[in-house]
Amino acid sequence: MKITDLKCTILGSNPVIRITTDEGICGWGEAESSKHYLKSHVLFYRDLILGEDPTNVERVMLRIRRMGSFKPWGSAVSAIEMALWDIAGKAAGVPVYKLLGGKVRDKVRVYNGAVRFPMNGQAPEDYAESMARMKACEEGFSIIKQGVGFHGPMIKEDPSRFFGEVQGGRGLTRGLLTERGFHHVIDCVRAMKEVLGDEVGLALDCGPGFMVPDAIRLARALEPLNVMWLEDMITGDYTPYVLADLYRDVTMSSSTPIHTGEQIYLRQNFVDLIEKQAVNIVGPDPADVGGIAELKWVAEYADLHGILMAPHGVFDGLIGLAALVQVCATLPQNFIAFEYPTGNPAWWYDIVEGLPDRIVEESMIEVWDRPGLGVEIIAEEAKQYLPEGDEDFFD
Ligand SMILES: [Mg+2]
């Protein structure tokens, strides 16, 4: 089998990748909805993989993997990898999980980072109210993640509460907290925990941007509340480096689990975090780390070192969801849950076939058995949403 084309379009705002072959099988991949600008980057790899046998996934990846980087520049390579596995599964007539070593679980747990309700403000009672609505969702989420501190709307509403001035833009908010800001985070977390009790776990996305003393103080202060994890306090989303030694200082100072990794590209860049025991949980995203096999390698190495696994995925869309289900079915027992991506806009659910009617029940997704990733984009339904110039995407 040979690759005959690599195509990319933007559906909604998710980059969607289609690899075609000389045997009529095509493979799908998808990148985060926040990367609507990715098309030309995807097409850069086209000439490097044309004519290759897509079922030799690793051999194809060796041609392109070194030409990627931390988020957002690992996304194209990652989505291509997903599409190669999709083809390999379809060619063999088996779901991708079989090619990754087989499933070790029939259902995979998800956590909520995507289903959100408008908040009236940023006071503890607003966080409590929002948490009550998420707890009542039909998906029955057993873990809910909320942004606090430097992550999400809390810092934007009143920057002076934290340290006076937001330096602007993603990842540029960084510095020592005011005592008032520190207390506000704790008050909001306490309010959310009162709603969730011990029935639903609370994970907190915190940064990046915390200074080490604040990170240690927060992790210690939250110990009695038993949060699931504190995510990305030091480095994180769109930080093109890791700083494992700083994470280690925080992790060794508290019993509150410390989590990071969503922006990291390739297993090599997890070595320090894992070998130094610098965090308790890693959370690579299959659409940023280099693909689903890459994510599995990270999970296996983490497991050897007693480190847990909670993959990121909030913006990965419905093909990304399929990729997460397939790989997470195969992960070792350090797997906690992955971050459930939703289809956005809602018409995504009309253009994809293969998903169960109710995707999540009691926070679990049943692993499906259709060949490849097990989902297809229905060309006839999707054509109306193609951007101008991409009318031949499904040809
Ligand atoms: Mg995060």
C-alpha cells in the first residue's frame, strides 16, 4: 500500500487531516480547535510521506518526527500519526488498540474539561454554582477540572487581586501572588469541594506562571481538600520547555499530586520529569505529543517510575476523541482518565459516524471495535462546512 495524498482542511476550527492511499483506504487525523492556522504546516510534510507504506507507521514517522516541536508545532506530526494508525487498522481489519498491544480495559474513564456553563463572576459562590451544574451533567463525570489562579477567567477578571498587572497574552502571566490572590484561590477551591464532596474528584488547572514558593504553599494549603491534581503550575500550555527541577521542588514538598505535560512534544522531553520523579502525573495530548503510539510510550515509561497518566484532550475534537479512546484502552494501570473533547460547533456530531449515541455514561466510554480509529467523516454531510478553496478535500 502506498500513500497517494495528504490533505488538510479546517472544519469548524479544527484542522482535519486526510491521508489517501492507492488501495482506496483513507485515514483521518485531527488537531486542536485552537489551531485553525495549521493547514500550510500540515502540507509541509506531504512530499516527505508520499509513496510510503502507511501501515509501516513507525517508518513513516521517522521521516517527519524530528521536524516538529512543542505545542503548537507538534500538532501536524501528531495528527498525521493518528491518520496512519487509522489506515493501518482499517487495512488489517482491526481497531487501532489491537495494533498497540490490545486493550487492557473495555471502558475508558474521562474527566470533564470541556463541558462548561457561563459563570456570573469569579467569586467562590460562582465557582460553586458552576461546579453544581457540571456535577449534574448527563455524562456523570467522576472528575471535573477547573481553571484557577493564572489559568482561565479568574486572573482576567481582576489581575490586581493576584499581582497588579497582567503582562498580556497566553503564557505571559507570571509572578509572585499577592496574599489576597492566594486566599481567593483557596476560597474558590473550598467552595467547589463543598459541592463535589467525595463523590466527584476536583482537578485544578493553575498556570503556567506560579513561582516555586507559591506553588509549594498552594499545594500544602490544599492538602486537607484532597484535590485530584494541580496542573501546569510552573510550565505548561504553550511553554516550549519543561523545567523539571523546579517541578521536583514542588512535588517533593507536598502530598498534593502535581501534574503537567500537555504542551510537551515527544517521549524524550518527558525523560527528566519521569526519571527525576518531578511530577506525580503526566498529561500528554495525543494531538501534540507526536501521536498515539508516542503517548503510549510515555505512559509505559511513567508507569515504570510510579507516575500516573491523565492525558489532555479538551480541544481535540471527535476524531481526536476516537484516538484517545483507542490509545487509552491500551495504557497500563497508571491511567486515571483522559480529558473528554466535545464536537464544536454541534454540527460535528452530524458529520461523524461511528460514535455511540450516548458517548459518556457514568464518566466512562465503552471502547468500540470498528476497524481503525472507528470513526468516519461523512463527506456528504461535511461538504457544506468546507472552507472556500477546499471543495476537493473529499475527492
Ligand atoms: Mg492544562
